[in-house]
Amino acid sequence: MRAVFLKKFKEPPEIVDFEPDWSLSIGEVLLEVEMSGLCYRDLLTVEGYFPRTRLPIILGHEIAGKVIAIGEGVTGFKPGDRVASLTYIPCGKCRYCESGNENLCKQRLTFGEDINGSFANIVKTHERSLIKVPDSVTPEGAAIAACVTGMLLRALKHVARVKQGESVLITGAGGGVGIHAVQLAKVLGCRVLAATSSREKVKRISDAGADEVLLSDDMMVDEVKQLTGGDGVDVVLEAVGQPTFGKSLRCLAWGGRMVVVGNVTVSSVEVPLGLIILKANSIAGTIAATKNDLEEALRLTAEGKLKPIITVYPLEKIHDAMERMRQKESVGRILLKP
């Protein structure tokens, strides 16, 4: 087996060949990885921002693969099935799991942090994390269905509760999360204002369906107000975090909602309480997708409503892929192919 191991924080991960123990316990499933997504969270893990990560560990938590073996008690999957996985394994027993909110499960095991992840040619998981992939969905579409498109469904549809006809501002719109958020917001019937720090990405973002594309510079707030008749937007999907948070908050209309899905600098922000009280704004965070979100994301992808915008690197080029993400040079999601 070949895999990308993180052995020490703040040091480059290593590509290692080794012979793992692939014995399966009750409910466990062994997958041949078809494609795995590179997330900014992986970069933050390397830098030590998730200090409870169990080192050494195989990185990666965005998984599309084929079942190659099943453990005792597995009834929903068989060898040969194409599957996508949640970014974690839920416990299946707590009140969150029983209510369909398994993304909030406190006992969940996260790939690439608690347990070995998907930057490998084989990964072990549990059937509780898996959903079958429709035949028409490519490995690329399946790989982004949990941490990107499914997570965005959770953020926009269930947390922000966007309504048809509302306006949505998406920050980091040229990135792997942002550009797919543009697509999903259009699927949900919204007017999309997309903000990016890169002039080079403007056309690609527009091609993805954004109604307006603007730069996330000092003029962003004024431009948003001009484009919305002075009102501001109904919803902000904040995918960048601290660098754009203050401006995004000022872009909200009275009664507007912000949902935060990322914070690339891992820095704190100042929240002007008077402003959010005066304008009756709300700010919410969200984490991960549920199995229902994952299933819906795969359905929308199968119907052609969500189209993966990706760049693929071989697993051996992990350092090049990470550097390209670090420098914000890619449009869309970066995927790794074993």
C-alpha cells in the first residue's frame, strides 16, 4: 500500500510504501480509493492547528472508491459497489445520530485526524459512513460530494435556509468550496454575488453561474450595496473566514443571515454586536454533511445540476498539489488519484 503520512506537525507529509493490517471488524468495509479531495483543512492539519490529530496518520477525508471487502454484519454493501464516504464515521447511537444530525456526533471518528484517511490506494471505513454512488456520477463528482457539495447543502439549505429569489454572497468563490457554492445557490433559485481575491478567476466563476463577480477588496461592501439597491444580501456564505468576515457582515441586509464554513487563517474575528442587534442579523457555523446531504448531493450531481470543477494530481505529487492550494492558484477542487 502507498499512502501519504503526516509524521510530525509543520513538516511535509511523506509518501510511504508499507504493509498494513487489513483485517476487518464487524461493520467495517475496505475500499479501493478512486479519487480523494484535497481540503484546506489538510493544510491546517499539517501546520498543527488540530493538535489532537493522532500522529503518525494518513491524511485525507474526501473519499470516492470501490468496495473490495466487507466485514461481518455488513448488509448494505458488497464488493464492487461504488461508494462515497462522509468525512467521518459517526457512532450511530447518540442523540445526534438517531435524529439524522450525525455531523454533530461527538464520538465521530474523522478521517485524517482520528483514523487513517484517504490519501492512499486503500482505506478502511465503516458502513455507517457510506452511500452508494449513482452510475452516472464520476469519481470526481463522488469525491467532492461530502466535504464540498453535501456540506454546502447543509450550510445553505438547512442552516441558512435560503429561499428562492433571495440574494447570496459567496466569498472565496474561485476555490473548491466557493465555486461549487455558486452552482448550488443557483440550483436553489438564488441570485448569486461571488467575491474573489483573484482577477484571473473572474471568468471561470462567471461561467459557473454567478450573476455578478466582484473582488473581495476594500470596495466589496460598496459594490454589494450598489448591486442590491442599497439593501445588501439576504445570505452570506463565508468560505474564507477572518480575511473577509468583517466586510461580509457589513454586506448583509436587515434580517440577513451569515453561515461560516471556513476560516483559512485560523484567526479570530471581531463581532460588532451593536450592528448585528440593530440589523437583526444572525451568524451560524456548520460542520460537515449528513448522509442525507451526501445522498442529495450525489443525486443533484447525477442530474447534472452540480458539475465538479476540479484539477487532478497523482498521489505522488501531493506536495505540488498542496503548494498550489496554498498559493490559491487553482480554480475549483484539487483531487488526488492514487
